[in-house]
Amino acid sequence: MVKILDTVSGGAPERPRAEKPRHPEKANRPDTPVKRKPDWIRVRAPSSGEYGETRRIVRENGLNTVCEEAGCPNIGECWTKRHATMMIMGDTCTRACAFCNVRTGLPDALDTAEPARVADAVAKLGLEHVVITSVDRDDLDDGGARHFAETIRAIRAATPATTIEVLTPDFLRKPGALEVVVAARPDVFNHNLETVPGLYLKIRPGARYFHSLRLLQRVKEIDPSMFTKSGIMVGLGERRDEVLQLMDDLRSADVDFLTIGQYLQPSRKHAEVMRYVDPEEFKGYETTAYAKGFLLVSATPLTRSSYHAGEDFAKLRAARLASLGH
Ligand code: SF4
């Protein structure tokens, strides 16, 4: 999921890992060419003291982050600001999306002490806003919904002023799961569509476009006050008209906030970057998305679901108040 998302990669240092191949299902795929990154994608290697401190807190609390697992190019900037996006329910995903760098396979049993450790890390990092995402857990009867809810409750108990954003899997074929997460009242409910429907079979084969869209719509139906958010990657071979249709679909589902970022290829076994979308095109997407009625849009090459999520949450609240005439 995380994925995105923040499911895209590009620059974080590899964590030392032993044993099993990271993506066994991709091992026999033919290699795809890796395109050279344009200048506007390049980022500096992480080095600050604050970065090291964030890393220490994450390690000491035994947590996984999507920042590392997805190899996110923004890790230097985000971790310097102590913004780590926690990835709960283990480091192994039951799906095998073609774009995603998160390890795939059979996950371990859920760690019931994890919600408390996440809450402790949030307190130590002093986060005003936290993004919690997870691997996909098709092996669990509720897809991990109760674990998400436990994590939200643990953070609320430890740091009541922290606002909470969840970036969830699609809970496909897990009836009642979505409702469990919404009932725990996160401030922002994010679920990424990742790409246009025509590319689902190739890029996100285990997911269903209309199911994901409906999930977002359901959140708003259950709790109209909850902010909803979704994101896609571009550069996977989508056409502009398909992206515009996807924007319309998200607006029909009453989604408030859209993120669009450049797909980066984690390895030769992952889906190929078909194109680097230039910053002007991103600007064009942003303008069009605002015209379609999103409260907030972030569309830049390095945009990821959780990039600047805290600042964006403040903007989201302000935009809602402004739209209500306050
Ligand atoms: S953009 Fe998100 S995933 Fe990437 S480093 Fe920042 S918080 Fe982590």
C-alpha cells in the first residue's frame, strides 16, 4: 500500500536484510530497462543529525516505515523533520503489485504490542500529525482493520493532540473491515487508487479499481466529517484523458484531497517507468484537479501520499472552512 503509496522508490539507503529474496514472485520476470532520472527527480542523500535521531527512535521501537521499505526519495527531508510514516502489521505484504518495493510473501502473526510501540514513537518524535500505513494482509479475516483501530486508539491515548491519517489497504473481500477503521475516527482516511483503471491488471493485479473507489465513497457516507484522500503515480503509461477521468471518479466519490507523483522503478524486476512527467505537466494536473473541485491537490514529481502530510492537513482544514464561508 502502501504502499503509496508511498509505494514508489528512488533513493533511500537499503536496510541490511538477510536471507529470502524480497520479491520471490518477480524473480523469473524478464528485466525491464531502468531509465536515467531527470534532474528534477534528484535528491540529496540523508545525513542530518535529526535524520539519525528519527532512525534511532524507529529502530528502538521495533517499527517498520514505508519511508525505508518503499525506498522513498524524500526520506532525507522527511526524517530530518522527524516525519516517519509507520508501516504496521509487519514488513511482508500478501499482494504483489508491479510497482511496489515492499517485501512480498507470507507474513508473520500480528504483533499485538505494536500499537503501543507506534504510539510511543509518535510521542518521542513529537509528531503533530502522523501517517499510519500498512502492508496488505489478505491472510487476516479483517484484513488488519482491528489492528489499525487499536493503533489509532493507542496514539489518541498517548498523544491526544496528534492528528492521525491512515493510509489503508483496500480490504477487498473483508466485509465490515472498513467500518471498523472509520469507527476509530482517524482525521484523514487515505486509500490510494495508484493508477488508472486500464493499468490495474498490469500494475495492481490483486486490486479492483471500482472497489477502491467505492471504499473511499463509503468512508464519506459513514462519516461526512472525515477527510478523504487518494493518490496516483504517473509515468506508468497512463494517458492524460485517463487521469482526468480518474479525477472525475474521485470527485464523484466525494474525495477531498488528491496526490499525484512520479512513479520510480525500484528494480529491474518492477514495472518500467514509461515516461518522466515534467514539472509543467504536474502543474497542469494540479490546476485541472482544483477546477474539478478537490479541496486540496499536491501534484509534483516527488509528491507521495505522506509527503508534507502535516502541513497539508492544516491546509485541508483551512480549505474546508473557507468552502463553508468561515
Ligand atoms: S514522503 Fe512519506 S514515505 Fe516518503 S520519506 Fe516522507 S513520510 Fe516517508
